Amino acid sequence: MATTSSDVKLDVTPRGPGGGLGVAGWLRWGWRTLTSMRTALVLLFLFAVASIPGSLVPQRGVAPEKVAEHFKNTPELAAWLDRLWFYDVFQSPWFAAIYLLLFLSLIGCVIPRTKVHLEEIRRKPPAIPRNLKRLPHHASFTEETTVDEVAARLRKRRFRVETGPDWVSAEKGYLRETGNLFFHISLLGLLVAVGFGSLYGYRGNVLLMEGSGFANTVAAYDRYIPGTMVSAESLTPFSFHLEDFNATYVIEGERRGQALDFAAKLKVTDRPGSPERDVTLKVNEPLDVDGTMTYLLGNGYAPTFKITDGKGQVAFDAPVPCLVVDSATFTSECAIKVPDAAPTQLGFLTRFLPTSVKLHDGTYTSAFPGAVNPQVEVWAFSGDLGLDSGAPQSVYQLETKGLKPLLMQSKPLNVGDTIELPNGAGSITYTGVKQWITLQTTYDPGRVPALIASVIAVIGLILSLGVRRRRVWVRLAEVKDGNGTVVEVGGLTRTEGGDAAFAGEFDDIVRALGARSAGTAGEKNAHQ
Amino acid sequence: MPTSEVDAGLATLSDQLVLVTVLLYVAAMIGYALELAFAAPRTNQVSGARRKVLAGAGGPSADESAGSEVSATSTKPPASPGWAQRAGTVALVVGWLGWAANLAAVVIRGLAVERWPWANMYEFVVAICFAAVTAFLFMQIRFPVRFLGAFVFVASTIGLGFAVRYLHVQAGPVQPSLNTYWIAIHVSAAILASGLFMLAGVSGILYLIRKDGLSRLPTRTDLERVAHRAILVAFPIWTFAIIAGALWADRAWGRYWGWDPKEVWSFITWIGYAAYLHACTTAGWKGKKATIIQIIAFAALLFNLVGVNIFVGGLHSYADVP
Ligand code: HEM
């Protein structure tokens, strides 16, 4: 607006550098373009749009099996998507480019604006324009009043006020720009917090059997993903022991088998030497040791077996963690490898049925996830397990290629049952059932700063969208016959589009200054 | 400790109340539609006092609605036949009855399962429709937004119908991850905001359908004002819902933000509505351009609800879509 030349530039798209400015000119132009508010907004937009493929295409970090499926079904498309980083969108260079540019743009935008705003805050409201009638809001009326009284009334409405001999100049709504700056600075803070968290934080996953323990060291994890600045010694030295795990399920009705509650009873030692404490780990209730959080992620069954080899020696006596193949009934599969069995190595495939029922066709299945009637089916093999070949094997799978089938059919075993293997190869006893849980431990030093930054950002945003910057001027003139004062009021909002909303406030102000009715104030339209 | 007991009688009562709600909403919709259809057409041209922006002020360019915000007096619907007005009044009463039935359906479902009644997509959609109707009915106590009635009830009827036909699941307990007070915080905020965004979305779509000039539809100024007000209120609530979601994710999933599909799309929705507000206040964009941004944001909201729950999945797959 004409009278707001001191306005902070809000949406100024910098003009091109023009002809013959040379490299320096282009650089300066580039910097100005990058750091304009509009560029920051465009980048924020782009940031949102760039995250879309990450929500539609499966991501390697989250669902590697789905990515593998893509590669199998549509290899050519998958290869292209992969080249474009579509399976790792949030680690991709183009995604990083956007947020780094956003980062730069924010810095370049915030620093000069902060300077300008600090000056503005200290500056007095501008002197009165010559002709108040030319302002978008204008009113005049006659009333016995003084400069001091007008100033006091405006101050009461929380205006910042400057007075002259026969005029008052008032301004309000500085919080708009303050909020705006806070919003942008906290966005920066948020980016820093996220980055800090990923550099100095780590996460690890581990599978734990009932009755066993865990100490927070790198070696104890099945999978460990540290940030680049994390050293192995810096892990919080807590440890715990899993006493017992309990799952509760709906027993009857349409939702039979739906999980109701998972609870893992732990005995936790916060640091070496400190006393043990009891903690019940649940889905929404992680274990917190000095900011290192441990979450309960999954669970499953581990039947225990005792295996005797052909020479009568106990070659195996331990729980075997099974892979859940049907999460509705917890039908699970597991492999047992007994490399120490003599004279030949033994291998077993087993199917664990927590609530085993016999079907009409004579096969067995699990009808419920809880261990009501836990049975196992066993297939036995002998021969070379191939563990010495050096090729990595999954603990859940048995490589049966080089093995000789020993036992291919039997009734499912109940706890306590033993099967003798043919040819005096030994025996296997199903001794009991344990449960395992999977845990994730996360340390993210950026989470609290990130929360603080986002809360400030939101408050700042609300201020910057909700507050209007507005100015009001008042000029007093003696009426010629000395009977009262002519009060002339002009108003201006410096927020485009806020004009209509300001109209009501202006009317209120005029009334507060002594106009007897809104009708007098209505005169403000007379100049049109 | 969660219970697995469901009061089957109450659950059935709640299902029946949803059907009653649909019937009442349809009736209200017809009433409002009659009122609208037989009222005299309105014009977008503002006849009353029109505040002129100072010449050379660089304010909003004089597009179709600039400067017409002060025209409230000119948008009063011209006289329509008495019976049409009465149809509108009846619609209002029936609408409130439907609202009460909807409220009862939600509360009774909650009583039947002894938990917060918005833990799956069926319950969630029923609650959003309730929030939208609530927003409309309460707004129309204070502001003249009766003209929107037919359209709000159309949208809510479609929403409820969709929920009953495609999303309905028997009342039951929730899985362990949802068995926490966070559901009251995070999902209630999402519902409230979604209901208001729905009101704004309906206004925005009407805005785009309505051409300038004479029409029986409400004026563009009115539509824009309703949308703006609804979004102004909904935006902070939506922001709160996302932050609460992040806090919950920090408890439940071990990270506060992980670009899960639902997180991505709520972020996109957030950016969309932020862009709308920004365009309105800073860039001085009004009218069509701002409305289009608002509709895009609303589309992202709907995609997050329907598309992500049904087609995409992810960690956030609590929708329990049958
Ligand atoms: C950063 C984290 C999160 C974000 C951004 C987020 C976002 C949202 C949004 C936008 C909705 C609205 C409904 C919709 O569009 O479908 C929603 C609903 C919901 N959220 Fe979240 N959420 C987060 C974390 C969580 C967590 C951790 C849980 C539970 C463990 C959760 C449970 C739910 C449920 C149950 C609903 C409603 C029903 C449904 O749509 O399935 N959310 N969330």
C-alpha cells in the first residue's frame, strides 16, 4: 500500500540480474532468489510433493520384502524406480537436495528479517500523514478530548503510541512478524533436531526368549543401526532379564483370537551395580532408561526340545524360536540344527500349533493364537547340515538338499512326548513351550528438541496468520467557536486481505475515542 | 486391563441408530433442498456498500470477490414462498434430531465396547460425519449459513452410507496398541478437524460449481466466508492431531516420525491448508485460486482417509476395513 513503504518485504520475487552483471551478479541474484520467502514456500511445497512417492512405492527401510517382490514381478520398471531412488525416497539425494535448499533458504530469509524486525520493534510509530481522508479507513467527529486522553485510550487497547502537538500515531500487531520469525526459526530448529537425532542416535533390534537376559551393548543386538557419530562405548549400560511374557486374546465371538494385551515382565538394572527394578513392558509403555527407550514390537513361540543322538548323548536341549507364518493363529515354523549329533548330524523341521485341532482330512491346524493345546509336528533328517560350507543360513530354515529324510510322518507331539528316530539315530523329546519377544531399543537425543521446535513453530504460525498489523492516526483540531474538538481518525491495516476484518475494529476504536454512535464513524465512507 | 466383553444389545442399538441418523439426514437434506430450490435466485453482484480499496494501494486485485466481504446485507435471500421457508425450518428441526441420533449412536457404541468409539474406519467415519453436522448446526446458530444445509447433509449422508455399506465391522475390543488414552487425544482431534474441513470442502466445491451472476446457490462471498472460518478453526486442531500422533508414535512405534504413508499424507494435507491460509492472508489471494488450494488439501485429506487405509497400508493400519 502506498503509505507502507517501510513494510517488510513479504513476497518480493527478485528481478533478474539484468544484462552484463557477470558471475558475481548472478550469484547475488541466485542468493536473493533462494532466500526469498516465496522460494522457501515453494521448497516447502516441493518437500511435501517429494514425499508422495515414498508413501506409494514400498520403501526398502520399511518393507524390503515388498521391494523384492516388485523386482521379481516387474524387473524393468523396478530397475528404473531404483535408479531414481524411489525405493529409498527419504535417503535419496534429490530429497536431501530439497531439504538442504530449504534449510539454506530459511537461513538466508530469517537472518535479515530478524534484523529488520528488531529495528522495527524499537522504532516509534511513524508520523501522521498529511491527509487522513486518503486512508482506507477514516472517520471524524466532534468531542471534547485531548492528545493525552486519545493516547491513553489507544494504549489501553495495547497500541504502541507516539504523540505530537495535535496528533497521535499508534501501531499494533508486531506479534505477526514475531510469530512469523519464530515459525521459520523453529522450522530450522526442527531440521537441526532431526539431523542431530540421526547423527547421535541409534536403534537396535533383538529377539529375547523368556528366561534370558539382554545387556545394552552393540554385540547383543541382532540388528544395530547407529548414527555416524555414535561410538559403541556411549550406549547406556543398562541390562534386563525377561522373566515372563503374557498375551491375552479374545476367547469367543466374532473377534475370537484378536489380541487384547501383551505384557513382558522384566527385571531391569539401570546401570551396573544399581538395584533391580520390576518393569512391565507393554505396547504403548516402553522402558525408559535415561532416555534410551526399549519397545515391545513382536512375539512368538519357542518350543523346547531335548534331542539325543545315536550314541545316547544329549546333543541339544534348548528352546527353538519359531517364525510366525499365520499371525491370526500363530501357526509357526522352525528349524532345529544339531551339528553336534553323532554319528551323523541331525536336522528337524517342526510346525508349532498353539491350539492344535484335527481337521476332517486328518491334518492338523491351529485354531487360536493362545497356547491352549500346543502341539508340534516334526520332520527329521540326517546327514551333513552344510554349516561348514561358509554359506550363510537362516536359523529359521533347514537346507534339506544334502540331507536324508529320517522321519516324514508322525502324529503331532504333546508336551512330554518323545519320538524314537528310525535306525537308532536317536530321539527327540518335546519338553515344553516358551515365548519370545522382539524388542527395539532407540536412542534419539533429538526427540525432545524436535517437539519443542514444532510446538513453537505452531504457535508462531498461528500468530503470523492470526495477528494483523495495523496503524491508527488521530488528529485533533479546535472547533472555530471553541466548542469542542474535531477528532479525525484514519486507519490502515498492513495485512492485505485483512481490510474487511479491520473495519469492525476500526469502528470500535472510533467509538472508544468518543464518537457517540457508529453512525458518526460511518462517515468514513463519505469520501468515496 | 482391556475387557473382551461387548454388550451385544447396545452394539445393535448403535447400528440401528446410525440407520435412523441416515434417514433423518436425508429428510433434512430434502427440506433444505426445497427451501433452496424455491427461494428466489441470488446474485453475486454486490449491491450494497462496497468498500473501495485505496487507489494504487496494491491490495488484492479486483477479482470477482474482492472488496465484497462487507456485503453481508446484500446477500439476504430475497423473499421466497412461505412453504419453502417452512420446509427449511422443518429441515433444521429434523437435522437436530438426526444429530441427536448420530450422537447417541457414537456414545452407545462406546458404551457397548467400553472404550473410545473411534478405533476403526467405520467408527471414525461415523464420528467425522457427526463432527461435520455439529459444526454446521452450531455455526448456523451464530451465523447465517442455513443455505449450506442441503449440501452438508448430502455429504454426511454419503459418508454414513459409505460407512454402513462398506466399512461396518462388529463392535469389539481393540488391539493392544490402541488401548491407551492417546486414542482420545489424537483421534478426537483428527475427527474434529476433519469434520470442519469437510464443511469447508463442501463450501469450496459449491463455490467452484456456482458461476458468477444469478443462481439459486448461495453467493460466492458467503461460501468463501464459511470455508475460511471453518479452516481457520480446523487448522490448529489438525496440527495438534499430527503432533499428538507423533507423540503417540514415539510411545508405540519407537520413533516420532518415520514417513509412514499416513504420516506423509497428513503432512501433505497440513501443507495444503497452511498454503491456503497463507495465500489468504499474505499473498492476498482470494476467491477461486484460494478455493482451489483448499480443495486440493481436502482431496489429500480424503485420500489419507480412504486411499491410505484401503490401498496403501503401512504401520498405521488400524482402519480394520472389512
Ligand atoms: C506421526 C504420527 C502419526 C500421524 C501423523 C498420524 C496421523 C493420523 C491422521 C491424519 C489420522 C486421521 C484419519 C485418517 O485420515 O485416516 C489418524 C487417525 C488415526 N490414528 Fe494416527 N497418526 C500418527 C500416529 C498414530 C499412532 C502411533 C497410532 C496408534 C498406535 C495412531 C492411531 C490412529 C487411529 C486408530 C486413527 C483413527 C482410525 C483410523 O483411521 O484407522 N496414529 N492418524
